[in-house]
Amino acid sequence: QVQLLESGGGLVQPGDSLSLSCTASDRPLSTYATGWFRQAPGKERELVAAITRDGDETYSTESVKGRFTISRDNAKNTLNLQMNSLEPEDTAVYYCAASTLITDLRRETNRPIYWGQGTQVTVSS
């Protein structure tokens, strides 16, 4: 099981940008497909974006396309999420996640997903 640690959350205004980062403390993140989920109060946790182990394929949910960019730097053992043009609807706890394949993160299989502890993102004027 991999230990994931997120950083970079905070309070921003609508239209602002924010960057989230995730690192693994005990093993190479490069051995996992990774992604970002979010969970708003009273809602289910949803996959926001995901990326393959070598970074050659990404997925993002429709509501963030053109605004959020997922990337990874395997040499630095980090996963990033650049969020631009933030909207109040983006307010949620954001979780870093890792599994074997992107299809695992999309809940198309029963393989385990490993989670970070979450970081709060609040978009409010």
C-alpha cells in the first residue's frame, strides 16, 4: 500500500488558479496510475482527472476540461493538478489516488484504490 500526501489546497476567489501536488512517501509513484478525486458536502466522491504511469494518457471529467490539467513528474515522484478559472462548484475536498490502471480509478474494475488524506479547496468571493 502506498502512502500519499497532498498539498496546495486553500481559499481562492472565482476565476483564480490553484495548484495541487501529491507525493508518495514510501515507494515510487511511477508504479501507479494516479489521479485526483473530489468530494463536496453531501455528494459522492468523483474522479476529476487521471494519468497513466508513464504520463502518455490522461482522463478528465467533462466539467473541468479546458480548466484543469493533470501532470506527473516521475523523477520528482510527484503528481500535480493545475486548476484554472476556478468556480464555486469546484469547492470540495480533493484527494490524490493511486491504483494499477486508469480503468481502476474510473471504477471499471475492483482493484484497490489508495487514497491520500485530502486537501480542502474552497472557491468563494
